[in-house]
Amino acid sequence: MKRTKAFVALCAVMVFGVASVFAADRAHTLKVYNWADYIDMENVLNTFPAWYKEQTGEDVNIIYQTFDINESMLTEIEVGKEDYDVVCPSEYIIERMLRQNLLQKIQKQLIPDEINYFDNVAPFVVEKFQQMAPDGVVAADYTVGYMWGTTGWLYDTEYVNRDELHSWGALVNPKFEGKIFVKDAFRDVYSVLVQYAYRDEIARGEVTRDELVRYVTPERIERVEKVLVEGKDNIAGWEVDFGKEEMTKGRMWLNLSWSGDAQWAIEQAEEVGKTLDYIVPEEGSNVWFDGWVIPIYAKNTKAATYFIDYMCKPENAIFNMEEIGYVSVIATPEILEWANDEEAWPEYTDATYFFGEGADSVHLNNVYYPDASVIARCALMHDAADNTEALISMWNRVKGDNMSVGILIFLCVVIVAAAAYFVITWGSKRKQVKKRR
């Protein structure tokens, strides 16, 4: 992803520059709540008002705000009843919002046929989203996918052989002591390690990956905790965003990473002459999604519907992918043509699950578009529901009991330095007091 001060400044202008308009004319203001660095501001977001005016004859001003935690966004809507018009949560939060009746139906009937882009979403994605819906609810009525990806190992090829990473068991391999960063994202980590912990049961056909990931139980939490505790000497730290950058600097060998972050790191590392790569272990992984929804307290549902439709235009999907480094759910021929590059990706990929017939032997970046054989062993992550607190407790126990030797040494150095600074400063102050006397 690209992070520039210009974009931050632009966001500030968009939020505060239209404040007076928002207060006076809510019907012509669209409040968008999205992850940071998760849209092409210049080519997509900034051009929406003109496109909307062209289609409807109406003006619209955008208030664009960002969040960094799903739960904080949900609290603003659930408790604060914030009137965001369109929001981009992750799959398990969409699942929770559907269950708690916090979403409005997307008014797709408002969109004329000639500019209706909703069907551009890959059927594969639509099917996955339906797995989030309560019985009797059609997920596509309430949510449209935006970006998606997998979870796997980002690794430094200078120190790690790809053959060593076909299993999540690399987490407990003594070779990687103090050389692994793990995402500070308990659901994501749990959903992949539970498949490792139950790999024998999966192989015997006693349980499926989908069942393991969908139904969180105390026994499964306990098994994952054992794996994490066993690997504690290898885990140098828990990160949400800085791990990929540390990998580009050669400070870590492995990072349990999201595919989008992995792609960003691979590209950045290449610029400084370092080679990173990404792999999804064979026991299984998760396939995650973010999607657009219209919260129950939204005020401008018409503009929100048009905005979501606009995000499904192939050219906008390409702009967004090129800008943020994640993979759009749009699966039109234009997207396949953009992604298919034999020179860059000489090996064949079966992407029929995403692009349909004719995509069985294409040349794609497998970080973006994994082969069908990889997707076959990836399960959709779900909301842990009543077991969420137990999952959080396990996560806190592991993190609290998981300081590597390197981190302990670092903390000791910090404490000693702080103590020395205090003694010196205190002594200096005493001398100054004596002099004043």
C-alpha cells in the first residue's frame, strides 16, 4: 500500500472541508467509513461525485473517514448509532451485523441496467458471502464484496527454503527461534492454526476445515493455544502493520501474514534487492473478505447504493488494486486480461473458481490469485459468537506468556537506560538545588 502525507491531507480536507455542507444538506452528503489506505483516492473516490451527478443529475459531497479496528467501527454504529452511509467491514463483522439486524438492504433496483455492475463480483465470492448469512437471509441483498485474500507465510528466501513452509509447523521449528512475526489478529491466527492442530483428523475425514473454522469450541481453543505456546520462543513479536516493513529490511525471516501485506512487502523488498515470497501451507488456511454494507442508521442510501455499484466497475477495481495492493472481488474479462501475464508469471494457474471457464491455464500472480488447489483447502473465517471471550482470553494468555529472549533483553536495556536517566537527572536536579541554596 502507498501511504503518503498527501493522501492523509486529502482525507482531512474531505472530512472537514464539507462539514458545513454536511450540516446543512445531509441528503446530498455521502458518509463513507473505510480502512485506511484502502481506496484509490485520486482516480476512484474523487471521481465519484462527478459520475453520480452524470447518472442522477444530483450533487453529492463525500465525508470520508477511516478506521483501523473492526470492533471500534461496529461500536460506533451499534452503540453510537453513527449515520455512516456505506462502511467496509470484514467478513466476521458482516456476519455479526447481519445477525443483529444492523444492515439495510442495498437498493439495487435504483441502478439502471446500463450501469449495473453488481454482477461483476465473482460467483465464488457471492457463495462465500452467503455462508455468513443467517437462515433465510440472502447475503447479496445486504453486502457486496470489495477485496479478498488468504493468510500464509511471508518469508525471506535468503534464510528460508520454501520446502520448510509447506506446514504451519514452521511456527514450532527450532531453526526459526526469534525470527517470526505473527499477526496480532486472534481470529485470523486461530482459524489457520486450528487446521494445523487438527491436521490428522482432517486427513482421516473426521472433520472438515469449514467445520473447524466455523465452530469455535473450548477444546479447539485449547489445542491452538498449545501450538502457540510451543512456538513462543520463535515468535519475536505480534504485529498488525509493521511486520511487512520489517521483513523488507531483513530483520525477520518469517511473518504470518495476509496476502495483500505480503504482496506489498515483496514489491518493496525487490526495490532494495531483497527477495521475499509467500506460501499457503498445505494443512489449510483462511480466505478472508472485506465488503461494502449500508448500516441501519444510514441517511443517504441512494448515494450509498450508487457508490457500491461504482466500486464494482472493472476500471475502478483495477485502479484500487494498483493503488492499495489487495485483490478485488471483480472477475470480469477486463480484470483477467489485466492480471494475466505470461512473462511475469510463467507457471500455469487454474483460476476457474474465480474467473470461470477459460481460466484453467492462465498466468497469474499466485499471491493475488492462488491456484484452485490452494483455494480448495481454505475456509471462510467466521464470527466466534459466544466463544469470542474465550478466544480473546486464550490470545491474551499466549501473548502475556510469550516474550522471546530478544524482547526480554530489549526490555531490560530500556529499563536500565530509563533508570540511569532517572538517576542522572535526579542527581543533576539535586546539584542545582544545592547551588540555588
